Amino acid sequence: MLSEILALLADGRFHSGEAIGSELGVSRAAVWKALKRLEDDGYPLQRVRGKGYRLPPGASMLNAGKIQSLLPAELAARWRWFVHEQVDSTNAQAQRALDPQQPVPLIVLAEQQLAGRGRRGRQWASPYAQNIYISLAEPVSAGGAGLEGLSLLVGLCLVQALEDVGYRGCQLKWPNDVLLDNAKLAGILLEISGDLTGDAVVVIGVGVNVLLDSAASIDQAWTSLLRSGQHATLDRNELIAALLRRLAPALDAFHRQGFAPFQQQWMTRNAWAGKAVKVVSGSNELYGVDAGVNARGALLLHTESGDVEISGGEVSLRLNHAS
């Protein structure tokens, strides 16, 4: 019933609980309980006594048809599309959707993830109908070696897409985070299936905080497009279309030339350029100054003992507040 209520409220006008119940053929009490669950989960529902409820302007339910209508026809036809109310994670669902008899690429979208995850096994907060949870399956011909710099490219495309629709100040943190106002806005998770040395499929997972306004489970500084206060679209369909318009041609170029053509664009948006940082890998810590990335997407670190290149993997980059 939640999806039906949100679809009704997506017109941006106030609707009373009684009117919603009458439209859906349920009691006002049932509507109240459903909306209370949404609010308890952090949904920024607007409620005014005597008027009823409405969504933040532009908020809407996921709609593959609308996303496709915002794309050039050849781009919309590039992927097989799957939209779910609820999944464990879109990356896991994309892995299950892979079929040797069906051509990839494919896209999986979900209103909610029950076991959303980020890098290094971390949980990704994934409440219902608030954010973007999208996974794309794309072929790679060079196995794991063909992925160098890919998470950086995806982050760059996301920042460019957000700029396209009017958001300003988004920056990149190596290797896979998008920051806004010095807080995490989005993250990227890559997983590979198939031959790690030859033909394979990479699943690109992207999570973007759009309407998120409260989340006790997040253990780091975070923000959302709603929280930013910038007057740009909150329509997740428009945001996804903007991302895909940037990402598809960039992926084609990446398959031909790797990350090198995108290196300088990434560097201009490097949130921690010139800052003292530490690289944490297990119990090991390496201190230095963030000097950007090389043509393969490896982090360049100026240390007291010389310059070091650090590839992605099970490492974490943090600011060195002690310096």
C-alpha cells in the first residue's frame, strides 16, 4: 500500500488521510499507520493540520518508463531493465539476473534494500523510496585488470550528472565516495563475475542519498540532496536519467582507453587534494599528502620517504586530523 500512497502524493499537492483512504479503498486509520511507518523510517513527509500530507516537491516513485523517456532511444535500449519494490541488494539482484542466454548490459533498481552494502562489507542505509539504489551489469574484456579506475569514473559521472541538474559543490573522495558539504552523499561498489583474467561482467552499484533526512544507523558524516537545501530536482527518475546520460558514453570510452582520459576531470573535483591523509589497510597506516590520482586511478601519496602509489582494494582513506 505504501507505493500506492506515495504515487498519489507525487503530484505535490496536499491530500487528507480520508481522501487517500477513499481513493485506495482502505480506512483512514490504515493510511495513518502506513504513513507513520514511513515517517518512522525517516521519510521527510510534509504534514499540515487541516490540509493533510504531501511529498517534498519533485519526489516520486521509481518508473522505468519515465527514465527511458528521458534518454535517447538507443540509450534506453542499451539495457534490460528491472525495477523492484524490495530486494536484499541491487548488486546481488543484478548478479542473479545475469543470464548467459540474454545479452548484458542490464539495470536493477529498487525502492528499498534490506541488506544494502558498501565497500568492505559495510551496511548501506536503504530506507523505502527515499534514495537511489541502482546496479548496472556491464561486460569487461580484460577481467579484473580492466577495472582499474572504474569506480573513480563512475563517481566522476555521478558528480557531473548532479551538476547537470543544478547541484553545486559535489566532490570526489578516492576511491569511491561522493561528498557534499564535507559529508558523504553517495558511494560506489564494484563486483566482478566470470573470468577474472578474461571476459567477465562487472556489476556497478551506486547509492545516492536523495530524500534521506534522518538515519541513526549511519556511523559517519552524511548528507542528502534534500538536506543540501539546493533548489534542484529531487525526482529520482530524472537523477537516474542524468547519471545514465553521462555514464554510458564514459563506459564506452573507458573500455577503449581506460581511466587516463578522465584523470584530470577527476582531479579538479578531488575533495582532499593537498590535505594530510592516512591510508588504512588492516592494522597498517600510511601517512602523507593527497596528491590526486594517476592515469590508472591509483592514489598518489606524498610521504616523508617519497611518493607512493596506492591501488584500490581493501583500503580506506581518511583525513589525518593529527597533522
